[in-house]
Amino acid sequence: METNIKKVVLAYSGGLDTSIIIPWLKENYNNCEVIAVAADVGQGAELAGLEEKAKKTGASKLYIADLKKAFVEEYIWPTLKAGAVYENKYLLGTSFARPLIGKRLVEIAEAEGADAICHGCTGKGNDQVRFELAIKAFAPTMKIIAPWREWSIKSRDEEIDYAQAHNIPLNITRETNYSKDKNLWHLSHEGLDLEDPSNEPQYNKPGFLELGVSPEQAPDKPTYITLTFEKGIPVALNGSRLCGVDMIAQLNKLGGENGIGITDIVENRLVGMKSRGVYETPGGAILYHAHNKLEELCLDRDTYHYKQGVGLKFAELVYFGQWFTPLREALSAFVDSTQQTVTGEVKLKLYKGNIIDAGVSSPYSLYDEDIATFSEDEVYNQADAAGFINLFGLPIQVQAMKKQKK
């Protein structure tokens, strides 16, 4: 281990990994000073008691950085506007929180004069890439310490052994040792029985779901909501204007109560392997559905279709930790230009895990009832379609005629 590391800033959650990293750093890096940084991205009660715990395990201080507003406005909304979904299911809850946290770690490390930044991500996961690319974007020469790539510990069971040997209190047992990540957008579950994709997740098991209930346990009566968007950003719920943080909190409650936004995914990690996880994203699922519904009404066909491809690439960049890149910034500029008319109201019915469309309106609607009607109209001459079809189908017709001659 390097002996010139005197001060380390640690991304600290108080979970299993980061709880044992503090004493491990002091043991292996010449009793260096460890400054813990907990990013408040809406995990709520998980932040309680962190300062005492961090200091008891050897940290000199703990920063709690309130990043909720920036998380919503600078990361969630741009991704929502892009319609970015990774592999058709994942709404990127962990992915877009990491660049924000990484940037804040650099700011604190520079203010503290730290020699290194440390994270608790495993060598098998995506988060090590997301954190480290963010650090490289703002402190390209900063030393990065990743204990999972250095220590002899091989499993979460061995981590628990280490914690017990060092008298580090834990809020989990070996039987409830799911790997979880929670923020105001989502909650992820990995590990234990979920590692076998043939196992059905225990949605009805007490304590498994935290943001809501399973569809079976949801009420028999539907809940109607109306969301108002301005230029692609949700600004009001049922007529009441809300800041982004409160908007997501209220939709998480309403969606969770109705069994919305529970997703079981086998996803392709950046590092090459597949992993299985269960994600709870009740508010996010509602917002993505509503935003897409409004775009159906307000975007012209070519823009709408092209933007779907942009959304796929945007999701990949976010998932791969490439937030602070010229391409992501350029794609965001394109997305913003498409959102100038994405303004209006979307009414939805939430019922037992389903999000059901119940009406949409916009002052920028491109839907014209006079043209689309099945009744008599004086706008559209149906006879014009014959000439259009002849020209549109000409390449097919020519090819068929050539085949007949042969």
C-alpha cells in the first residue's frame, strides 16, 4: 500500500461496504485520516446516526451533502425528457445519482486537501466506473482507492465477519443481506435468492418492498391523477404546483400504494456480465409514462421517431457512467430543443400495478380532429392517397416487375 496517502475522502453510506472500509483504510494506508461524505439524494432515514457511526469506526468527520434539488433538476429531469430507459426496463435510478455524487466528492476532496478518494464499489459492478469517470472529469490526477479491488475479502459474508471482528454495528443479518441502493427516485434489490433468475421475487414478504405494495395487495379502487408539464418538465400534480423533490415524493407514495413501478430485470452490466435485480420506481414509472403520452400528442412523427433512438443512446451513456461527456451534453441540447412544445396535462388511472391512460391535452397538440375524423370532412381528400401510394410504392413495384421479367 502507498505510504504517502495522508488524507482520504470516502463515499460513505453507512452500509456494509463503507462501514468496514474506514478501519480497513486506517489499517492499510498508514493510519491515514478518513473523511466520510454521505450524499443526501433522498434516502431518508438511512442518514440517521451516520455521523456517530462514522466517527466510532475511525472517520475524523462526516459531511452530509444535500444534493436532492440538484439530483432532480440536473440529472433526473434531463434523463426523463430524453425518454432514456436502459434495456427497455431500467429507469436508471442508481446510474444518474453516481456522477452527481462523484462530482461532490471531488469538491470536498479539493477543499480538504485530500490525497485520494475512496469508494466501496465492487470490482464486478457498474458503480466503480460511474464514480471514477466522474472523478476523472473534475480531478484527472486524483488517486482513487477501491478496496474491493485490493483486499482479500471475497464475499458479503466475509465482510460481515470483518465487521464483527472490529465491533462495527450493522443493520443487516446474513439472512436479510440484500444489496440495496435507495434514493428519492428508486430502490434496488440484488443478491440472496434474487441471484437465481428462476426464483420469483418475494414481493409479499414483509419488509422486501419498501416504496409500496405488490399489485395483489393494492386497493381494488383505482386512483386518478393529473400531471401538468411545461417544456417536458412536470410542474404540477392534480393542479397543485410542486418542486421536483416533492413531486417525486408524492408520486412515489401514490404509485407505491397502487403497486406501480416494480420491475424484475436481468440486465447487461458494462463490465460484461449479466445481473438480476428488482427495482422499485413508482413515481418514475408514472412520470415516464405521462411524459411519453404528452410527446405522442405534441411531437411530429420524424422528431418523435428519431428521439426514440436518441433516448436509447442517452440511456446507455448514463448507465455506462458517461454523464460528463461531450456526447451526453450534445444529446441533451437536442432533447431540450424537442421539448419546447411538450406542455400540457396528462390524466392517468393507477390500478393494481397498471398505469392506464385517461386523457391528454396540450395547447401545442398536433392532433387535428377535423383531419383524423371517420366522419365527413372538408379538409382531407381521400382520393389524394392513390397518387401518394403509387409514388411511395414505386421501388417495390419496379423490383417486382424486374423479377417477373426474369
